[in-house]
Amino acid sequence: MALAIGCSSFKAVHRVEALQWSSPRAAVISEFHLPMRSYEVKNRTNVDEIKSLRLITAIKTPYLPDGRFDLEAYDTLVNLQIERGVEGIIVGGTTGEGQLMSWDEHIMLIAHTVNCFGGHVKVIGNTGSNSTREAVHATEQGFAVGMHAALHINPYYGKTSTEGMISHFDSVLQMGPSIIYNVPSRTGQDIPPHVIYGMAKSPNFAGVKECVGNHRVEQYVSNGVIVWSGNDDECHDSRWEYGATGVISVTSNLVPGLMRELMFGGKNQSLNSKLLPLMKWLFLEPNPIGLNTALAQLSVVRPVFRLPYVPLPFEKRLEFVNIVKELGRENFVGEKDVQVLNDDDFIVLGRY
């Protein structure tokens, strides 16, 4: 009876309020993104906080044997990054295999990361896409669940004109702090410097992750643009000789403490030289194949791959064991001894 009364009362009130209803102001504001209607949510992170980050890890996404996310292993890996001085993480980037996720999985993982670790590390969601519509929608959702910044790539495969590229970035930059990612080897199209200079006028532009090389890093730095190296094997020189702010790193998944020392400890060619064999090994095949193999060998994640990625062959896994011994097991994440693993230890999934 009480429930019925409550419902009746609600209906009566609703009828009265309906007569007084008027269109909310948000509905008539051009380019107003409804999930971002709160001023506080839109401005939770000042773009300068993102600009100051020195070491950002492009975090690996671990899997269970059925292909679902292994959140326990993921949380362990993120905690290891935080404990060893990483300041930010990219969620669902190329390294994290965002390209193999549904958007539901993608946003869920961003939300999970924010809820568990957002007070200790900056969470940068890869919400970029070659579809402007998808990029806008995913970025709205990412900021709505609390990510601190977005990572945006230029439209790949179905490439666009320079003018189209500018319009694409304009559409997503208005929603919150953003890093633009230039990796022509994957997209098939370079982002020209004049496009970056134009985007740098946006108050939400944090900087650019640049993979073209140190000549481009130097060019941007001399023009006041924040830039992170996207190439681990060049990041020491990028930071200490060409003025890069830091690195967005794959290698830091494995040796976050050493990568922090490389970015914070001043010029250190000796340490850089010691790390180069590991960095080169990681990119023998397209990323994240090497990283996925290495983390499995370290028993930090299960040896589960989502196709089209497959583990490195036995002889390359043996090389990794020797690299770990050379650098010192204590410098790598995890606690168990490094293993070679047999081919049949790996699970490779085409459907999940």
C-alpha cells in the first residue's frame, strides 16, 4: 500500500511539474556534449598537470584463458608502475591492444583504472579513432568516467586531407586535456608540424607523442610545444639533448624503475646503453608482441594472446632470458624467475 501511495504521489507531482517544463539551456548550446555538462567534470584535471609528466607507461592489458580481461593481473601491473615512479599510464593504447577491444571493454577498463588508481597516477585514455564520430563519443564517455586526459591519433587507413585532420582534432580537443599521437609507421600519414602548431592554440592541447624522430622533437621544443618521445630507443637523447618533456614508454612496463632513472636522473649514456638491447628486442616484431611475450615469461601475466598477435619464437624467448640476467632480475617487474616457456604453454585466441 505504501508503495502504491508513493507512486500515486509521484505521478501527481509529475503532472504539475510537466506543466512548468521548459527546454534546458544545454539543449540549445552548439557543440555541447551532454556527458560533459558538469563544469567540474570537464575541468577535473588542469592541462598543465598533464604537460608536466615525465614518465608515462603505455600499459599492457592482460587476459584470462577465455580472452576476457584479467583485472587482477592488470591491477598488479599498474601497482608496480606506481610503486616504481611512473606518473601516468595510457589505457587501451596500441600497447594495451585497444584496437582489439570493443568500445564497451575500452571504457570499462578506463573507468576501472580511474576508480582504482586515479588518485595515484594520471589516467590517459586512448579514445582516438579513425572515425571522428567514434572518437567524439568515446572521449565523452572517457571523461565522464573520470579519465584525466585523452590520447588522439590522426585518422588512419581511410586517410583524410590535412583540412580533414584539423577538423577531426578540433572536434575532440574541446572536451578536455588531450595528447596528439603521431606515428606514421602505423597510420600511414604524418601529422605535419603546422597542424600541431594550430592545435597547440587550444587550451586543452597538452602536447604531442612524436615517433618521427629527434629532429621533429627538436623542432617542436624550439617552438614551445610539449613533446614526449614515442620511441624508447631514442628517449634518453630526446629528453636530455633535444628537450623532450619525457617519454610514453613500452619498456617501462618491464623496468619502470630504470626508465624513471633514465627520465629523471640526468644524462646517463651508460644506463641508456644497458637498456638498448632490451628496447631493440621488444620491437623485433610489431609492438605489443615482444612485451606480451616478455611479461608472460616473467609470470606477471598469463601467456594468453588475442589474435592477430602471437608469441615470439623459442629462440627469441631465450634471448630475453639472457637480457634479464644481464640487466638483473631485480630491475624487472614480478618476483618469479624468468622462464623460456614452451610453445604449448601459450594460448592464442581468435574468438573471445
